[in-house]
Amino acid sequence: MYTFGLIGYPIKHSLSPWIHESFLASTDVKGSYSIIEIDPAESFSKNMQLLKEKNLNGFNITVPFKQSIIPFLDELDEEAKRIGAVNTVVHKDGKWIGYNTDGKGYVRSLMDKYPALESEKELSLLMIGAGGAARGIYYALLAEGFTNIDITNRTLASAQELTEFKPVSANTNIKTLKDAEETLSDYDVVIQTTSVGMKPHEGTSIMSLDKLKASCIVSDIVYQPIKTRFLTEAESKGALLHFGHTMLLYQAQLAFEIWTNKNIELVELETALRLQLEG
Ligand code: ATR
């Protein structure tokens, strides 16, 4: 009997318990997934002590603790180290080992939706945003073999900082949002990683897509609403869409794989999650 959980704050409305309980129900793995809400005003160290006593087999970490967890780990996966944030911990041989499945989960979701990308690693990608999610996605795209990934962000210094661990083989230009809008036709894949367009601000979009190439793949990690204004505008330009809720499923799939060695089939769950999010 496995015991899993999620730490974060606030997490009462998190979709993770639903996703992982669906995973458990679809395999012969017996277990439970609980919500462990931690008040950020309380001592984190004390709470980690209590968490150790629970002896969970694994747990996820969400905001605001993805960085605070790091000093409490016994080992840290290389990718999580580069990203500087952990969203998954496995308890193995008495040790807490930290991973970050967000970026890799995102890339898996993109490649599963558009498998032709597998042989098109030389395409030009544009990533919008330079926050925590962007950092994970950028390094996972590089690890996947993409080499031309430009970054645009409102604050240029954050975009510059994000590239600190990039290999010399990576071609990354940092652009202002205005410059990115002007040169949008240069890109084959555009990935929106900021929270702009998320409910209750669904009327907003981070940039004009006037110059978008018709065959472009356009992705938005926002999943509430599922079809953001950004994606609606991209669709009207003839773009191929990639939706944010799939990242949520794939990062969970990877976490479950780390905990149990089981690879979960996502097709039916994807439909169920979409229907749930669409209300
Ligand atoms: P996360 O960890 O979810 O990625 P984050 O670290 O707070 O969140 O990053 C938020 C990203 O959204 C950043 O790229 C941020 O731009 P800045 O670096 O300039 O702050 C971007 N962002 C958030 N609100 C924005 C807005 N209204 N306009 C433009 N960019 C915005």
C-alpha cells in the first residue's frame, strides 16, 4: 500500500489528488494521495519534521515550497538542480530524492501531440516568459535536443538570468515583447509560459499574434480557461494548438512513474480532465 501526498498552500482546489487517484484506480497499484496543506506562516522546518514522520512513499510540492524543500532533501536530480525547484520527492532507502517533472512533462505532452517534432529539432522556437515554469520548460527543451530557442519577457534581465546554465550549443536570443511581436513570423513553435490570460483575466493576452506564421504550433501552459485568448487568436491565424492541461497530466504521469515504475496511459484521462475544466 503506497502513500502519496501533496504539500503547498493553498491546495484545497488542486487537481493533483484527482489525477493521482485516477492513476491508482487504473493500475493494480494500491495506494492513497492526500493533501497536506502547510501554512507558510508556520515553521517549514517543523512541518518537514512532521512530514518525515508520516513516512510517505512520495509526494508532490507546489507553490510556495518548490524551492524551500531543497535543503530538506538527501539527493537532488541534475535537472531539478538546474531548474532550482523541486515538484516531486521519492522516498527511497530512507532518503528523500528530489525531481522536477514540470519541464519534462511539458515536453512529453508537446511531443506526444506533435510527434513530427521528433525529427525537427532545428526548428525555431519562441518561449514567452522567464518564471519558474519557463525555466523548467527551457532546459527540458534543450535536453530534448532543440537548439534554437529564443526567449521574450517583460523583464529582460530575468530572461537573461534563466539562460545561465545553457550549453554553448544552444542558440538563444533574448527579445523584448515588442521585438518578438515584430519578428513572430520567424518562429515554428511559440510557447506561452506566463500566467497572463488566466481566469479571472481571461480577456487578456500577452502579445499580438498578427505576424504569426499559419503553420506555427502555438502552446499556452494556462489551462483555466482551456482555450485562452492567446490560443483563440492563434487558431484564427491558422496555427496548430497545444493546451496547458496536458502539461498537468504529463508532469503527474512522470511523478507517478518515479514513485511506482508504472507508465500510465493518458488518453481517457485527458478527455475527462478537459470536460472537468470546461465545467
Ligand atoms: P511561474 O513560476 O508560474 O512561472 P513566476 O515565476 O511568477 O511564475 O513567473 C511569471 C512570468 O510571467 C514571468 O515571466 C513574468 O514576467 P516578469 O519576469 O517580467 O515579471 C510573467 N508575467 C506575469 N504577469 C505578467 C504581465 N501582466 N505582463 C507580462 N508578463 C507577465
